[in-house]
Amino acid sequence: MFGKTKIKIVFTVVFSLLALMIVTLTTIYISNRIAIRNQNNEMLGTYLELYGSEDRRGGFEPAEMPETSGENQPADPPDIPHNREPVKNEPRFRLSTFYSVVFTQSGEVAEINNGNSAVQSEDTLLEIASAAVKSGKESGSSGNIYYRVATHGDRTVVAMIDGTIDDGNLRLLFRQMLIIGSVAVAVLLVISVIIARRIVRPLEENDKKQKRFVSDAGHELKTPVAVISANSELLKRQLGDNEWLSNIDYENERMSELIRQLLALSKAENGEIPKETLDFSKLVNGEVLPFESLAFEKGKRITAETEDGIYTEGNGGQLKQLVSILLDNALSHGTDDEISLSLKSERHFAVLEVANGAKVLEEEQLKHLFDRFYRTDGAREDTGSHYGLGLSIAQAVTEAHRGQIYAGYKNGKAVFTVKIPIKKHEN
């Protein structure tokens, strides 16, 4: 139980940090990405303004195809003008690499400018510019190249800026933050494990003391109960049967049963059980038989459907007690004449279900059904040997066998479900 609490604490702390780190990294990356895009877009706008104000006369004329030689072979391809790019006297502007491609109204290439240093080939620039014009977008990006399209007179200018350095720096920043964040998560994982142990330790010690008290008190109470029973028997021999001695015997028997249940609960919770491979199907069928006669006496009927060949590793006595508690609970608190029991295998678990008609319980009542000494209002009317410990014992036995138990409603019936891991058995 406390192991799960530790895991929940560690998981909550680490998951919270991971979520915070993911949100932070994503926000930083996206915000920087947007800032770089806006900045590049702004510089491209400035570049286009300067480009339009430059004296470009004679630089936009489309190249003419040269005459072919006498052998009908084309001469060297025409040269497309490569004009000097406009420059603004700002450090970032001067340090950035700009490219541009100019198209005529008919779609012919009038000029290609690949910057001061030919980082990108003219073919690449022409491909990006052509795609930009066809897309109809005013601005965008292709890989590490950001572009912006503008019209100057009858010319279409595609201005581009190289964002390789900016994108590389952004990826480096993201990678460094990811590494630092991962180290922080690993360190916090160790710290959270230590903190979880310190938080849970007092609870574990308190729980051990409570279990020890229940066990010690149960053993100590056995002696006075035995003495009362012996003295009552002696008085009966001297005085004969009477109302007062009958009341003493009745309450003494109830006290003996309560002590027995307390000791059973303590034993189940402390895990003091030898385990072996058991035929769980046979065990369940064996427990159903005696309860069928009890049900008949109360005018009720038990229908059982059990799958054969289901084995589990556990303690036979405690698993019998588990089945008996569920059947006894159904007989004592069921509101109809039929009780159904089923046992089947699902994946790696043996699933035992006991269903009986019952009044609809509120969600808050369902949460406390397995608490010690908890009884619903209807169950408090029971004057027999029920003290609100049966389901607590069933839960302790189930958990001691690494299983799960829970209550719910299905088709108007209260259903108690137990899941216990299956043990592979070779015949």
C-alpha cells in the first residue's frame, strides 16, 4: 500500500516537472522561431524598399538568346545580370546574406543575385523563387531560406535571406536546454524518491503500530474470553440454565468471533502466509457447496459458473476465507433470492465475481465498503456475527496475493470483483 503511495508521489513530482519543462521548451522554441521569422521578414521588407530605390536601369533587361553557330549548335548560354545587392548601414543587416531573383512580367528571369558570397547556387535560388511566385504567398520559407515577394513596376522581385545561422543557433539552444532539463529531471527523480520515503516513513511506522496493537490486543483478549466461557459453564452446572447466563454466553461468543476476525485481519495484512500453487477453480467450487445449503435454508439460491483449470499461487486457507466472506456477505445483505458467482480467466488474472441484489449505495458509501468496522445503515440492523471486518479481511487477503478487489453495480446488482494473478501449471 505504501509502496504505491511512494510511486504516486514520485510520479506526481516528476510528471509535473516534465510537463513544465515541455511547456517551457515549446514556448521558448516557438517564440524564438516567430521572433526570427518576423525579424527576417522585416529585414526583407527593408531590403525590398532599398532595392526599389536603387538605380537599376539597364539591369532588368531580359537576356537575349545568342545566334547559333554555323554548325547549328548553340553558343554559350546567355548571362543573366548579377547586380550588387542593396545594403543598409546596420550591423545585423550588413552581416546577413541576402539573395534576390527578378522576374519580368512574362515570367522570364531578369536577374539573379546570390549575395556577396555564393553560398547558395543560382539553380537553388531560382527554384525557391519560382515556387514562391507560384504559391502566391507574400512571404514564407523554404528550409533555411526565408523569402518575401514584391512587385516593382512590371518586375516581380523575390528577396531572400539566409537563416542558416539563426536556425542553427535556435536548434543549439533547444538542444542545450533539453540536456539541462533532462539532467534536472534525473536529479529531481532521486530527490523525490528520498522525499517520498521520508514522507511515507511516519505513516508506515504508524500503520505497523496499529497492526501490532490489533494483533497483541487480539491475543490478550483471548484469555479473558476463555475465562468468562469457563466460569459461565461452571455457573450453569450449579444454577442451571437461566436468561442471564444465556446472555453472557451469547455476548462472549460474539466477542470470540470478533477476536478471531481481528487476528485473521492482522495475519492477512502482515503477509504471514505460506504460499503454494493451488487449483483455484476447485477451491471455489468447494466453498460454494456448503453455502448452497445455507442459502436453501434462507429461501435463496446460488448459481455458480466456474471455469476449470485456473491455478494461482497463494494460501489455501486465506483464499477459502476470501470466497466465504463474499458469499456470506451476499447471503446476509442480498435483497433478492438469487446469488450468482462466476470464475473465469482474463488475460493473466483469475476473475471472481459475486453478485446479489442490493439497495443502491451512494458513491461515498462504495468508497468506504472495505474500511474496518464500516457498515451501511441496513447492515447495522444485523445482530449476528458481522462487525464490518469481513470485507476488510477480503481486501487484505486479496492484496496479500497481489490482487485487486472492488465493488460496483451491474444490471441492478451489487457486484464484488476479485482479480488474482494466474499461476501457470503444467499437468
